[in-house]
Amino acid sequence: MKMKRKSWTLLSVALFATLLLSGCWLFGITLMLSYDIEDEIVSTDTHFNSVAIDLTEEQDWKDNQDKLDEIHSLLFHGSITNYENTSATGQLYVYKDGTLNTITEVESLATLVLDGLVLPPDSTVEVPLLYMNIEEIRDLIMEGKFSLYAIATNVPFHIRVFDATVVVIFAVEAIF
């Protein structure tokens, strides 16, 4: 029994010494990047705009882009005003760029990432930090550039998204 324990001890010491002498340690680090959206999204059932998100301009992203391992979460926080006198159900979509021009294009080509935002009539709602569904768009988020669209499920609608922030939680590989 003593001989077996001694062998494992020697093997452990040898492995540790090899790693220490090589100077190479591989660890995963999780980082959070908060991206403040400067522009507003104004949407009606006949006209809307999107906002471009460019994470590649952020220093934390630049510093770690070559070590980017995985996107863990995408979150949204902001304020939304409903200008109609009826309730609206807000939705957020993500697409690779800002080229979509109709609601039908948004619903068929973009990816629904947040649904069910209840917007009472003639009011402004502050949306708490909410997780967005990113299963289908992880690769797009890993590229660091995408566009965010906001629409409502009911017609007519007129909403405005402002003071918004997108938070990305991502993992990088760190080699020491």
C-alpha cells in the first residue's frame, strides 16, 4: 500500500514540475462586456429602424478576440415607450446587419431573441436586465457585429427603445 501511494505521489510531483517548468498553463476566463446603445429604435407597423451593435470596437473584445472561446449569455436592459392607446407585446430580434426593411422580413429572416415584453398603453417601461435566447445566433455574436430590431406583435403599434444596453458574457482561453 505504501509503495502504491509513493508512486502516485512521485507521478503527481513529476506532472506538476513539468507544467511548472514549461511555464504553460491553460485556464478559462469569463468576461462581461457592457455595450451601451447610443441610438434609439423607433418602430411602427409601417416603418422601423435597427441599431448596429459592434462589439469589435470595445477594448475588452479587442484584447481577447483571438482567444474567444464561447458566448455564454446575451442580456438586454433598456426603456421602451408604447405610444399607442392599447397594450403592446414587444419583441427583440437579431440579424447580421441592418438591411431588413419590412416586418415580414424581420419575422422570417432575423432571430427572435426576446419575446413577451408587456408594454401598457401610453407608457414607458424600464426593462430589467433580461436574458436573450442566443442558441441560434452564437456564431453571429462571436463575430462581434449584429443588428438589433424591435417590433410588437399587435397592429397598429408605435414603440421606442432607448437608453438600452446589451451585455455579453463570454469565455476566453488564457494561457499562462
